[in-house]
Amino acid sequence: MDRGDEEHDATVDGRSARWAHRRPELVAAATQYVLDRGVSDLTLRPLASAMGVTIATVVRQFGSKEALVEEITRTINEDLLRTLREDPELVGLTPEQTLRTLWRRWLEPAQGRQFRVLFELFGLAAHHPDQYRWFTGSIVTDWLPQIEAPLIGDGVEPAAARQMATLVLAVLRGLHLDLVATGDVDRVDAAFELAMATLAPALTSPRDAIAR
């Protein structure tokens, strides 16, 4: 390697190091950009401009648009899952109460943006399954245990909890997809209430059923 190459590498390494501690800030800014505009037509140059950095900085930190989309999507999914795991307001609630509390929150416009992006990825994954295997492999398997855990903790047998978690996840996602497509909050919310009334016996723990 000649001196020119060494100087170039030092410059690149220096720029990368300068942004390394700000990477979470870049991820947060990129996530907000994608939540506002989606991923289908995402290109790096407008993204970089909106973030106030050069496209070279984005490429150095994330490598490619595909890698950036994956990191953003994982961040969005993890933010939603963190609510299920760590929100103190959900502690002590029954599974039905938890679902109702989450549903009320998920109807908020800010939360709706997150689901729109996830639905975009569903569509892209359907056409490019190999490219988006990381998405299809986690969007269900990461969520099921979070729904199963309170059911099992409430006395539901693990096999039944897995079936119920699968059904609940399908119902919630189907209702959200309808909401994203139509914006008809009243109709979709009424359908949620019907779903909860229908599922309530299965969501009731054996202990609560005996107590009643």
C-alpha cells in the first residue's frame, strides 16, 4: 500500500470513527424518515439529505440500503415488543386487559405508522422471500412468545397458549391491515370488541374461571 492509499484509509477510518458514537442517532433519524415515507421507494441520497449527513456517511455506517432497512425494521419491531415486555402499566393485567390496553394505544396515529412500515415489508417479502427471510423469520416467532407468556402465567396449558397466541396475533394484524387500508376506525374498533367478546372464554385463566 502506498502513502496515498494509507492517507485515504486513515481519512475513511477517521470519518467512520467520528460517526460511530452517533450511530444510534443516525438509526433514530433514519427510522423517523422511514416511518414518514415508507420503504418501498426509499433511496439513500434523499434520506441522507434529510438527516443532514452525506450519502457516504450513510453507506459507511450501514453498508447498503437493504442493511439499513433491516436495521430500521428490527428497531421498529423491537420497540413494539418492548412494550409487551417492559411496560409497567401492563403488570398485573389479565391477557384480555393487556390486549385492550395495547389496542387503544395502537389506534394512535403515531403507532399506526409503525404498522404501515411492517405491512410494507410483508408485501416486499412476498415477492422477494429470500431477500427478506430475516423479516418473515422474526415477525411471527418474535411475537408469539410475548403473547404466550401471560397466558401460560395465567394457567393456560402451553400447547393451548401457542394456538391462542397464533389466533390473537392473526386477528390483531388483520384488523390493523384493514385499518391501514381503510382508515375506518369505528368499524375496525367494533370488530375488535367483537373479537374480544368471542375470545374472552379462551383468554380467561382456569383460576379465574373457577373463581367465577
